[in-house]
Amino acid sequence: MPLVTHPVFASRPSDEFVTQWARHTSTTGHPETFDNVSTSRPQNIEGLVLLSGEIEVPVQKRTDGEDVPCPICSPEKPKFRHGRMAWFPSDQTVQFIGNRCARRHFGDAFTEAEQRFKMVDRLQRLQRRWGALRGNLDDIHEFVQSALPVINGIRTLRQRLDENAPKFASAVYWRLAREDGQITDLVVTGAIDQRGNQQAARVVLGVVEGYEFFEAGLSSSLETARAVAAIEDLGTDLPAWSAEAADGEAEREILARGRAADTALSDIVSMLERAVRCQRILSQQSMATMVTHHALLGLSSLEMRIETNQLIIRAESFEGNHFARELLSTSRAQAPTVPNTIWLLARGSA
């Protein structure tokens, strides 16, 4: 096939062109035969722009079954299977170039183009993500408003516990966390080893569900405030930006606001799930297990119960005496069901 040059790209090729080019490559294994793709050597690499990530060409679909010729170093002979779509503004051409060849022959120009491609790709992803979230903003607001009482309720209870019974939570948490809420002890099994010694085995005496309630950091409201602020920010447009015209100020704003919004909904869902788990510490079973096996939690004594909608804790540990009587209020608020729309949006981070 004769080498061809199509200097018809005075401006960056459209996203539609790039998508169709990629589809043609995947279908035929011939990236070089797509409309207006040049196969001759680039003459001027100044301003090189990469239009795609690394693409593995399905060479088994090629008519000759051989590798793709590289316009850079081997335009008429098979050379590579992994390449990139590239635009050469000075030549006004697009070529499908070998990834390794370009890195070796173009040096810093290729490195800069690759860094810019990653930045553009990230910005475009955040723009799409912003649009998807904003398009469902009413549903997101409704969900967040139903989740916040549960999240804030259990956090407020923990804050008051830390104020009135400081260090109680830290005194019991690490023992509960090291075995994921299980309380275990060595129990003599009755078996005798070869030396005549009685054998013992570690057995589970009980499980304390909701032990995460005692974890450090639960009482902080900063994470929730950041997530709520990012969701509220979705009501304001991102600055105008396109890949064709670099705008450092706009790009910085999209990155900052886009990243915050990208994870905000997922963070709220995770905080809700955590709050629901923490609520289980208020179950009769979890409290009774802690009271029964308080010595294995490093406590000399423990009273823990709910009475007239109040959580009562009276304990003694190596940290000292602890006492709290806390109104439960919204700490046992019913958690909302997470709608499928919210699940999908929360999982679809950019």
C-alpha cells in the first residue's frame, strides 16, 4: 500500500472522529486504513497531541495477519501491535503510531503529550461525571436528607460519650477490633497432649456487633460536611472548558470541584452504612455480651444498658472510672433504603 498524507486536520479531531477510528481499528485490525489517517512519516512533532491511550490492535483480523507498520520508523513494514492515535498540528495530520517507537524517537515531546493526554482524559471524565450527578440532583438531595439524621444521630451520641466518659471508647475499641468484634478466650478442652498436659483452644464467647461505634474519628463531622458541600456545589456550573484550548485556571477549578463531587455521594452512602453498623452496638445482644465478658475487654467492671431512651454506661478501666447517661434521640433513627439510582451513581465514580 502506498504511503499517504492527509493534511486536513487544522484543528484537533473531534471526539466522534476518534471514537469511530477506535471502532474501525477494533473491527478490522487496520488503524491505518481509516478515513484521512496518514501513513507517511510525521515531519514536525511540535505540539504533538495524543488522542488515545495505548491500544492493542487485533492483528489477527488484519488481511495479512501481520503487525501494524509504524509511520515513525517502519512505515512500509510490520512493526507493532500496541499503538496510539496521534495528531500532529504542524503537519495537520493524524497517524497511528507505535507506542514504544514514539517514546524512543520523540523523547520529551512524547512524555509531555502523554501527560497532557492523561490530564485531558481526567478532565473530560469529571465533566461527564458532573453532568450525570447534576442530572439526578433532586434524587440525590432527597436521599442525602433522609440519610443525614442517621449519620448525625450516631455521631452525636458518640460525641457526647467522649465528652462525659472520655477514653472509654478507646479503652475497649482495640480489643474488639483486633478480632472483628469477637470476644475470645482460651478454654481447656479436656484433651491431654503426649506430655500429659491439658490442652486449650481459643473459642468465641460472643460477638459484639456495632463495635465500630467506639472507633476513633467517628465523632468528626468534617467528612460529612465536605460531602454535603460538594453535593450542594453541583447546583453551580463548572467553568467552560474544552480540550482544544488549554485554560489552567478552568482546569484547576474542574479538578478541585469535580474530584470533590466525584466521591461525595459514595462517601454519604458509606457513612450511612457505617452508621447503621454502629447502631447495632445499642442492641441488647451486643450490650449483654460486653457486660458478660467485660474482663476480656480490659474492664474491671461494666454496666451498659438502655433505660427510658437513655444509654447508661458505668465502667472502670485502666484509664479510670467512666460514667455516661446519654439521651438516644435520633441515634436509633431508621435508615432509609438506598435507591438503585443512588447506588449506581455512587459506584460510577470517574
